Amino acid sequence: MTINKYVVELWHEPGISPLSNASSRKMANRTHEKLPGLMEKRGMKMIGAYHLDPEHRSILIFEAKTVEDVRDVLYESGFMHWCDGRIFPTTPLSEMHKWAVAQEPI
């Protein structure tokens, strides 16, 4: 099965930031504890994790078999309890360029 790359954007409101909210901090700690086991269970790998300073946003980059695996890990780990998010399937720019130049222009 093909391994694909997915970029996940997560964000939350300042009032529920783990930086300042004790309940959110507990949830975030549990989320980060669960994450490795859930990824291993699905054969996933996180290849990048970045906080977008000073925003309450993060970017995670996963290698996974399916978008459903990424979605399920986000829910089961707890991210979706304290974050909103988007999952973006990716295509290498070199492949996208080849595809684009093969299209008939308007």
C-alpha cells in the first residue's frame, strides 16, 4: 500500500490554550502521551510538528496509508477535543507541475 503525506493544521482559541488553561493542559498532555501508540497501531509516522508563533496554531506532517488513519488518530488522541483542524492531502510539486502542464489551458 502507498504511503502518502498529509499536512494537518490545528488551532484553538486563546482561552482554551494549554499555555493558560489547566483543563486544556491536562487534555494536551494526554493527547501527546497517546499519540505515539495510535500512530504505531496504524503504521503512521509524524515527520514534522511545528507551532506557528505567536498564533494558537500548529502544523503536523504525517506519513500515512489513508486520510482516514490521520483523521482517526486526531480524534482518538484527543486533539479534536480542544482543537479545530484541517487535513490536507499533498502532492509533490514536481508531480503537480507535470500534471498541470499536461492540462489543456482555458
